[in-house]
Amino acid sequence: MRDILNNITSTTDLKKLNYKDKRKLAEEIREYIIDIVSKNGGHLASNLGVVELTIALHSVFDTPKDKLIWDVGHQTYVHKILTGRKDKMGSLRKLDGLSGFPKTVESEYDCFNTGHSSTSISVALGMARARDILNENNKVIAVIGDGALTGGMAEEALNDAGASKSNIIVVLNDNEMSISKNVGGISLLLGRMRTRKAYTKANEKVKVKMSHIPKVGNKIIKFTSKIKNSIKQIFIPKMYFEDIGYTYLGPVDGNNIEAVETILKQSKNCKGPVLVHVVTKKGKGYKPAEKNPSKFHGTSPFNKQTGEVLKKKSKDYSRAFGEKLLELAKKDNRIVAITAAMADGTGLTDFKKKYPKRFFDVGIAEQHAVGMAAGMAKSGLIPVVPIYSSFYQRAYDQVVHDVCMQNLHVIMCADRAGIVGNDGETHQGLLDMASFSVVPNITIMAPKDFEELNQMMDFAVNYSAPIFIRYPRGGEGSVKFKTHEKLSLGKSEVIKEGTDITIIAIGKMVEKAVQVANYLSELDVDAEVINARFLKPFDNENILESIEKTRNVITIEDGVLRSGLATTVNELIAKNELTDVHIKNFGYDDIFVKQGGVSELEKINGLDVQSIVETWVELWGRCLKFG
């Protein structure tokens, strides 16, 4: 029974509870979140870790008047439960349901949309300065994880806020994790700061005992304090946050509601920027998640009794990439792998074990990852940098300025390219082809299946210029390609010859092109299917020849239409002044595609096989009925 949780309909109800009831509420919320995520999938470990912290934040602050900005936002399930969305949690991450991230359209308690790391302090400082200009009276709180502090944007914001004298509260949720184990100097700094808690506790015990010594006790305390301060500097470095302008409070046990509330109340009374350091345990309260927080960072539905996923994961593109990279690295010791805190997610786990000296995890720092790769390439190495497509956006300047401008041999791999589904707008990988296609010197490829990915990796290692390979989340589709033409720079592949219509597709959408062609054959329409393989350089000669033959064209891509495959083909037709060509482009008009299952979103956007065929038939006067 969830006796207390059932009676919580708003933060007003929460504020009426005593600490005993809040602790019971925390247990009930954990149980509820495990139930929901075991059925829907989602971010489990991060949410279990912030239950007490979230309860304390909404108990101490007057939300939504006080602005609470969550960095990344995947840890806001507790926040949603406490702010009137408890009964809608069953729709979490589903089509037209609750988002797995903060969404301003959902609730006034979600004051800013988030989804990518390291942004909350910048946003909070902006809101604090706006508040001051508008003469308003409210608190502004940014909640950011220790992993997110490795992001350059967070450091820039910390620097600005520290010198601003603005009343802003930064809550540092320190769980020693981002997705994988945290790395880097900031992680080491926080590790040393955590020792301060044990040090201070022991120090206080000694003071109490010394004070009971008659006559000399207090003198000894004063004398030893001078020695203590000198020793303290050896073990505990001068506080970084205080040095850059913050009042530093903590560290405190972030899974102790009373302790967190006490320190948050102190923060409300401080002037200027405040940093509250709370230490939480990722996955707390659920043993499988505590033991393996990386596995339960983002999970598919699982058996909550055992922690085992319900559907065993088959081979996917990330794994196929990782296996091929290992094979290549064995043959060429110049190959190095770089990850931005995503070793597991991008298939680099085995590479990390096999070649630890050639593996570099830079933390959540995509700009640095690509910039460092440029330096390595300039020095004769072959860096391979797999990053999720939506996160490659963050390194755009480095791709342009550091890699492509100097024409350096960096292999950039966009994992989770195209529609990814349930994580929604912030994570859909629809922009990569469009944004990088305009950059000089870069070669852009997308494989139709695992074997073609292997070919592209072989090609990339032996091609001394910037390479960009995009591939989707998940595995191969139902179409099994029996043949694979040898890969040559800028050359497409004819999957099926035809005379009536040319269907041009790239990447995972080649499978759809084959399926569309099969449907059209039932209407006596003979379709030619072309696997573009390269978006840049594009196979103008052979594709133009096909278009001139059929004068009917369909393009299909898993990306935004503008500046992608559609634009490339349309410009080819216009440049060659072809007339009487019927063309229809299938892709996404907007990169802000809402959450939902991949097949659901493709259907909504007219990218399922039936919609493509029906649209073509409707446009060009043929009659087709589906049973």
C-alpha cells in the first residue's frame, strides 16, 4: 500500500508531512518508480538516487514561484510525481504521454525544457538576472550532477555566476556517476571534498573530548587548531567553489531528508551565489541498480524481482561498430577511441578493456573530445569518435574549425542517428546529415546494414580525410541484403533495377525503399532502388542516369529534409535542368519530433511503407487499396 503517496496531490500536501512520513513517502516513491520503469523502460538509477533530494527541494522551496531547473532532466520522475502528475506516470515516455524530461507544456513546475547535459546553471543565472531586472522576489535553483560539471558550458556558467553576486543556488548532486563512472580532474576534486565530511565529523568528536579536560582543554584546542589548519591544506585543497565566488555548503548526505532540508534552508539565507554539495547514491533502494547503475541508467522494460530485461538485447549497430573497431585496432596501432562518457552506449566497452592505453573517456565534453581528436590526427594517430547524433550538435564548431578546415583524418561516428523514439525531441538524431553536409572536406556515409558498416569502417581507416558515419539505434531490419558491392568513394549501389520509378534512400531507409518497391510491383510499377551510401560526395552521374531513365523519383531519409538527401537530389535535378520529372521527398520537415515508438513516429510523419506508397499513388493518379 502507498498510503502516504496516495494522498500527495501537490507540493502543498508534501509540506504538511513530518520527517517520519517523508521517509515513508520516499520508500513508496521508489517502489512506484520501479513499477513504472520496469514496464515502460526509462531512466531508473538516476531517479532512485534523487528521491530524498527532490522531496527536500519541494519541501523547502516555494515551487513553482521559486524556479527549479534540472540539468539534463532525466532524473525528474520524482519531481513529476510530487507536482500533480502522479496518476499519469503510466504514460511515461509513451506517445502523447508524460515526457521522460521536463516539459513546460506539461506543468508550470517545469520552468524550462532540458534534455542535454551541463545547461542548468546558465539557464538559472539567466532567470536570476531577469528576476532582478524585473524586481521580482523568488529563488532560482539549478540542480546539476557531478558528471555534468565536466561539460564546458557548466564551467563557463559557474565562472560567470560566481562573479555575479546574483542570488542563485546551485545544488550539486554528487553520485560519482554520469552514465558511466566519472573521470577527470573535477571528479578527483569532488572525491577529495567528500573526505571533508568524515574529517569534520572526527574533528568535532576530538573537540568535545578535549573541552572536558579541566583548565587546559580549551587552550589545547586553540593551539592545535593552528596545526590543524596547516594539516588540513595537505588533505583538503582550498575550496574551489569558494575561490570562484560561492558560499559552499556541504557535503551532506543527499539521501537523508532532514539533513538536506537543513542545508537547503541555510542556502536560502545566504546572499550571492551558493553551492550546496549533496552526495547521493545512484540506484538507491533497488539492489540491481545499486550494483550496476550504468546498466540501469537507461533501461528497457525489466523483471523488477530479478532486474533482468524482459527482451534480450540482440546485436545492434553500436555493438557491430565496437566489434569492427576492435578488429581494425588489432591491425593498426595508430587507431585510438574517444568517448564522451558513453563507452557502454557506443559499443566501446570491449575496446576499453583490450586497449586501455588507446582508449580515452573525456567525460561529458563533446567539444573537447573532437578537439582532442583533431590534435591526435595532426600528430599521426587515427582517432575514432563515436557520439550520439543529437550530442554531436554540441561539437559542431570543432568539426568545422578543428577537423574539416585542416582536412584531418578523424573518423566521426554518429550513433543513434535518425529517430530514436521515447526520449523525444532532445534526443532525436535528425540534424546530422543536414548540418554537416555543408561543411567542406567531410565525407558522409550511412550503412544499410551491419556488413555495409564494416565496409565503411574499413574505408574510413584507409581514407586520410574527415569521415562521418551515421547509423541508427537498434539493429538491422527484416530485409536481409544478400549482396554488397565494393565500396568506392562517392559511389551508390543499385539494389534493384527498374524502368518506371527511381527510389533513392540512404542508411536504414534503404530497407524501406526495397519494401516500397515490392508494394509497387504489385501495381505493375517497376521500381529501381538505389542505395546512395554517400551523401557527400554524392553519386551525381549514376543517380542522374537513373532519374533521366524513369522521370519519377522518390527519396527516403531518416533525417530532416532540408540540406539532406532530398535537397541533394532536388538540386541535382535543377542543376541539370531536367523537365517533366515527378519527385516526392520523404523525411522529416521538423527536427523537433515528439516522443513515441519509432514505428509510431514514422507513421505519423508519413514514413511507413504504406504511407509512402499511398502518397505516391495519390499524387500520380494510380489507384491502390490496402486490405
